[in-house]
Amino acid sequence: MPQDEAVIGCTGKVLVGTRGSTGPGEILVRVRGGSETFLAWSEDPLPTGATVLVIESRGCREVGVIEWVDPLDALGDPAEPTEE
């Protein structure tokens, strides 16, 4: 099956929770100037609404994902004043 290289490295939102090794869920990914849905497989179950990172293409609109937390979120909002 052909790989979809464009989606690897993209982030998305879980629309239907994944079930780990027992079955896929569904995610919405912003890619190619729009949004597309994919069947998503993960090692561990992921709940609806989780943010994910696409780590592999399994061909034919199926991807492997991991839960994703943007490391820049830890820096906080630069527009907010800091306490001194």
C-alpha cells in the first residue's frame, strides 16, 4: 500500500477514541491546506479530544499516532505578565 508521507509529523485531534492494540480510532488532521480524517492506531488507548502526533503512515488512510503535548505550552503565554 502506498505511504502518505505528507501526514507524518502532523498533529491532530482524536474524534473517536483509540483502543490500543484492540482497534483504531479516528483523528482529524490539518494537512495539504485542509483537514482530513484518518483511522488512527496507537499503542495505548487515547480518549476523544486528545491531541496526537502522527508518527507513521500505514497506507490507505491509516496512521500510527502517539499522544502529543506541545513542549512550547510549558513556556506559557508570552503576552501574560510574569510575577516578580
